[in-house]
Amino acid sequence: MTVDGLRAPERSTGIRVLPGEWDSKKQAVKGKSTEAGLINSRIAQLRTRFLEAQDHLTLSRETITSRKLAALAMGEGAADKYTFQEIYERFVREKELTSDNSKRTFQVYAKYFTNISRYLEESGQKGLLITDIDDRVFLGLIEYMKARFKEDYAAKISGFFRSVYTYAFNKGLVSKNPLASIRLGKSGLYDLTHLSQDEVKQLAAYDFSTLPLPDDTIRVLDEERDALVFSCFTGLHHSDYVEKRYRITEYNGSKWIEGHRVKSKGGRQDKPYQMKLHPLALAIIDKYQGIDKLPKRNNYKRNLILKQIAAYVGINKHLTTKIGRKTLTNYCINVLGISHEATAEILGHRSTNFIKHYGKLDKSRLDKDIQFDQEDL
């Protein structure tokens, strides 16, 4: 069975015919004997089953592939009928039960799958069987993602697709893994866009009530501005503080925020966090009467609102919820002069490996550190 140049693994009908008794033009057994009639009847039934399988896939609006037709017509086991979506759901379910991945990780998985599903639908492969995936499908996915996202993010989505396929391979649902040898390149460049301290102060001071907008719109803009400014001085993502894991403490005459970042499953609290509160961050906590009452919205809506805020305030940067953590990283390393190790701890990382994703030393910091003796001048 071949569809669009792709052939399904060969199956046996169980019908035996001697070469001399076969009419290749009519695709039938020669003669009018009872045995010939029975064999030709079985062949006709088989053709009918393939036509019915084709009709079923057409009515179901599924992509017709050779493997699907063969599986339906030949009545094969369920393993050959798993769609990519079914394998993804099985993969996620097993991870939920056996891994320590955080809720945030599974939200990322869902976002990856949404983009993969969009590719499959737009390329006419909705309902793709796991056994129909080959290098051409994978290369098409990579090309699709690179046309829409930055190289590193495209590589992450494509890598996740391969991880799900590898899961199916490890479970014995596919006999080989043609995706394993395809290299996913990354740029090695990281988006370190952040706000300067002047821009943070400009953002914090902006009065949205001066705009000719409805009261509800002004309130939303005000809340999302506060959430971003709070993140710029604490490094906390909004998914962190909605879990109510933080408290305000005092040390050496100053207010601190302490707790554990939401980065693991089961409340293990293996990501300790503490940060001295900047006056602007403290003012925001007081404004909303507690950390647990800070504004809460989903990430997608927040990023849309932040684009509006950037336009109103006059900040010519692509504002996202991640900007806050990058701004804090720059503030710690280049303004406060905090070590990479301490900055990593504030960000909730156990090593400095991920610091390069958020910020780097600039000349202003290096200029402070590199001082020559007067005798050398």
C-alpha cells in the first residue's frame, strides 16, 4: 500500500496463487473454477475494506496515509494506530506520575504541543500516526518552526517533538528512530534585553490615569506595570508568588522577601529564595496589601498588555514577563556588583550555568573592578 510515495510495511493477505494462474492485468485468478471464484471473492472483499478505510479517514477529516489505510483495512492492533497526540498524552501522563517536574514544566510542554499541532494541521497531517513520522515530517517541522520563531526556541519545540517520538520508540511502538541522527543546531545567542534603572523608574512613575481610556483599562495597565516593576527588583515570575510561598521578614533594619520558588513537584522546596526589598518593590506590596494579593493573569494576556504599556510609556523594547528577571540580573551583576553565585541563588538556580541566559558583565561594572595603581599611570 503506497500513498504519496510512502509505502506501508508489507502485509500478507494469506492468499496463495501460483504465478501461472494469476492475471496481472485483471488482478485476479484466471479461470472459472469454484476455487478461483472463492479467491477472487476474497480479493474483492479486501479491496472493499481498503475503500471503506479510505472513506472512514475522509469522513473523519484525517490525513490519509499508507499506514493508516493498511491498519484499518487489515484490522491490525492498536499499537499501529496511535496518533502523535495520543503518544504525547501518554508521555505527559507518565511524566506527571514519575518525575519531579514542576507545573510550569508541563505548561511549557502544552505550549510546545500547541505549536506542533498547528504545524501538523497546516501541513495537512492532522491526526498523524506515530508510525507515519519520518525524517521528512521532522525536517518539515524544523523548517516551519524556524520560519516563525527564533532559532533556539524553534530547536526546543523540535527537540520536544523528537523526545515524544523517542518515547514511542523506547516503548516499542515504532521499530526504528529516524529522527535520532538529525542534529538540532542552536545559535548560542541569548536575548538579554532588559530595562535600565532609568527605564524602570520611568515605568514605575508613569500615570496611566492621564490617558483617555476606560477606568477598567487603566486599572489593568496599572496592575501589569506594577507586576513587571516588582519582578525587576525581585526576579520573581508571577507564577511564583501566586503560590503564596513567600513572607516578609526583617534583617538589619531592612525588609526582605523570603520563601521557595515553584520549580519542583510535590512542594519539596528545594529552591530557597531571599532578596532584600527595593523601596519600589516594597511600595507595590503595600499598595496591594500583601504579596499574595499581587495582580494575577495568565502569561499570554500579560505579554499582550505589556506591549501596550511599552507603547504608552515610550519604552522601545519588546516587553515580556521575562524582562523582569533579566532586569534584576543586570541590576545585581552590573549595578550592585553581586557575584554570579549570589545572583544565581536569587534567580532560583543551583548553579551559575543559566546566568548567561539572563545577563552578562558590561563595561560599567568592569570599569569599577579594573582600577590601575597611580604608579602604573
